[in-house]
Amino acid sequence: MAYAIRSYRDEDAGTVAAVCAAAIEAIGPRAYSAEQVAAWRARHPGPQRYRDVVANGAQILVATDEQDRPVAYALLERNGHLDHLYCHPDHTRRGLADLLLAEAEVMARDWGAERLYTEASDLARPVFERVGYEVMHKREFAIDGVPIHNWAMEKPLS
């Protein structure tokens, strides 16, 4: 299957939200408990959030299938924070994360960001490490009283 990377369009909001939900629900249980997955999923509301972050200056890079349907995406904020990197479970292990991270890096450099940084799940951590991000520390926190963790990671751009 051939994929393309393009900028988010407003009509993508529902599909991007569905990609996020599917990824958390299907892939999350490989590293997190059912309770943790449910709490993580509840933090990601519907399509309006994507419209709001784009309206506030963030960029969403979308990987699309041959019918131009979003199947993965990266949400990059102007300060270099990569807030989301999600791939639909039917499209994992095809290099989409690497492609999206490469495009996000180009964009961040164009914006003048000095670094990229993220909070990666146990599942995403190897993807980020593969493209040069370093673990800064493990983040232990709770979502609605449910203990969970992720990894603060960054990649200098200078």
C-alpha cells in the first residue's frame, strides 16, 4: 500500500480522533492494564480538540492511505512539543511513524524550534529512540486516580 503525508484538513477531525481511539484501545493493552487504557482513552475527546489545537497554531501531519483517508498522524505544537503520534492498528509497522517524525522535524526546524520533545508511552518509546530522541526521565502520574507512566523524551535540533 502506498501512503502519503499531508497537512491536516478540517474534515479530517473525526477520522483523526478515530485513529487515536483505535490505537489506544487496540495497541495500549500490549503495555498497560485495562484500567490504564480506559483512563488514557478518556483523556482524548472527540474531533473538536483537533480543530481547537490547529486554531491555536499547532500543526497536524497526516499519513493517508491510497484513498486519502488518514491512518496515522503527528500533532506538533509551535514550541517543538510533539503531543501526539498515533497510528491506526491496521497500519502499524509500515514506517509511518518514522515518516511523520521526519516531517515533524523539518517543520520544527522551519519554525526555529531548538528541540523536539514528547511524552512517549512504553509502546512509542522505541520509535522515538530509533529516530534520535533520548529519554530524559520516566513520568509517573495519575489520570483520574489511575496510576500510569510515560517517558519524557527529547531531541535537540541545533
